[in-house]
Amino acid sequence: MAGFTEVSYKDGDTTLTGLLTRPAGTPRAAVLVFPTIMNPTQSVLDKAQDLAAQGYLAMVADFYGKTPESFDQSREFAMAIRQTAELYRQRLRASLKALATLEEAAGLPLAAIGFCMGGQAVLELAREGAPLVAAVSFHGLLNTDMPAEPGAVRSRILVLHGDADPMVPREQVAKFWEEMDRAGADWHFHSYSGVKHGFTNPAPTENPATGYDASADRQSWAAMYSLFDEVLESA
């Protein structure tokens, strides 16, 4: 794939393939990019390449070790790795380890971002105390079967959310806020009015729950970079 190098890694007996893209100069940090439930899509790959253009070593994670042929199949694949929170986190840890142990990532601060299911994945890693300077969720699911324990969260958290997202109703939002407060996490939450699920993906969709929003896409991406600048300056 143009602009990417494949990184082979494993979770148990499952072989996974990360897609790594490099900056022109010395990386500022290494960023793990979790895709949507469909696994890497063009929209997510474009975001990873923008990270590289801005000076970050970025690797798009692989959820399944295979590419779903349809949304229904992707839901089957996702259900298999999300049978329990621990099983799910094991898969996520494998991806983080694959990036962190690359020779070119040695000594770099680690961050993680994700989209939709990938946004949920980022928050699952943050909840268990993964060594991330920042964890950024774009239109991610906020529910979990293993809420963060007090003092567990080590990363700065930024959630970028569409307020009209039917997959993440306000009740789930409030429950997430309460969870983060109980855990003592350092969290920010940006909510965009009238914006649906999947607002960073400009590809056409037939799903009425999703919809691209250019303003929310632009503002959320800028918010991520602003957080990165802040945490890296203080790292």
C-alpha cells in the first residue's frame, strides 16, 4: 500500500498486520491509530498519513487479521474479539506493543487515537492505565464492561463526540463523565451539536446514524493536535 510499511504482529494465534507511515524527519511521538469496525478504511489511512506529514510516526492497527467484506460481517468479527473486555483489551495491547517495540519508536512518547469502534478501543486502553501521553476518541463508543478504577488512568483523554450520535446517547455520555471523575482522570470532552456518528469520514454512507460533518472533522482534528502539542511540551 503506497506510503505504508506492513508490520506483522500476533495476538495469540492470530496474525495481525499494522500499517506504518513515517514522517520525513525525526518523529515527535509514536501514534497508534485504531480504525473503525470495518478495519482500515481510506478515511483512516488518510488521517494516519496526515499524522506523518505533521511529524508523527503512525501505525494503523489491525483488529481482526482479515478484512470484512460487509458491515454485517464486520459486526461478526467485532463480536468475536469483544466477547469480554479482557479479551478485547488483549487484542488492543498487542497492537500497542507492536508499535512501541519498533526500533524507530524507541524512546518516543506514545499516543493513541481511534475512530468509532477504534475510539472505544483507545478508551479501553486508557482505562486500564496504558502508558499513553494522550488517548483521543473520535465519535467513539463510550460504554465498557470494565470501568476505570480510581487512579488507573495515566493518559490525558480527549473525547470528540457528535451530540446527535444515536449510538452514543446522552445517558452514555453522562455515565462516561461520572466514570472519569471517579477514576480521577484528566479528561476533555468536545460535543458538536447536530453532528452524527462517523463525522470524520467523508465517504458516502447509507446508514442514517452516520454522517460527515466538515466543521466537526476540522475542529476535532485541530483539537487533537493542540492536545499533542501540550502534552509533548510537558513530557
